Amino acid sequence: MSTRMILLGVLGTSLVAVGTIWLSCNAWFVLHAVRVEGTVTGLRGETDSEGRAIYYPFYSFEDRAHSRHRHRSGLGWNYWNHKVGEKVLLLYDPERPDRSRVDSFGLLWLPPLCVIGLGIGFFCALRYGRGPDVEESSEEG
């Protein structure tokens, strides 16, 4: 077995495992979270290592106990669809309201699914990117 095949197998397995754990954690969070309407209160622009602007939204919401919370999203993008003052659907952990996320397919489900897909891509490269298992021998006679 070649080093390339081992590397592709390890990378594929690792990415599928990480993506599956991430997906499971998000599913657990969604099942136990409380949905509330929040408001985008600001956007903070930061520069990534390649000099591109990445925007992190700030949003506020009121929990069941009528306490106000303001958080910065953990995920930043090079653009943000929501404007300051716009209402968004949020999810928060009722045990720890400081743990909250925007309820969005693109923020909750798409990143771990992409990681899993990348891992599957490595498996496909492992399976279909190599030559025949047995070299044909030419017999004269």
C-alpha cells in the first residue's frame, strides 16, 4: 500500500469523523435549544490572513427570563445578508443563554456537511484515483 493511499484514507476518515461529530453536536443543540426572534445590532469587520474583510454580526435577544443578551456570531463571512436592525431567528441553550446561534441552514448544517463531503471526496480519490490492483503480465507463447 502506497503512502498516498494511506494519506488519502487517513484524511478521508478524519474529515468524515470530524464532520459527523460537528453535525451531531449541531443536531443536539438544535433539539435542546429555544427559538427566539433576535435583532442584528451590528457588524464587525475584521481582516483575514489574506487581507480580505470578514464580517461578524452582533445580535441581541431576550431569553425566557426576560434577560437581554448580546452576542457576536462565531462564524464570519466575506459578506453578510442581514442588515443592522433586521430581525433574525435565533437558537439559544436555555441552560446557558450565552450559547446562541442564528437558525440558518447555511450556518448550522452546511459547514459540517461540506467537511463530510470533502472526506468522501478523499475516499473517492482513493478508490478511483489509483491504477489497477494487479498489473497485467504479458505472456508470450
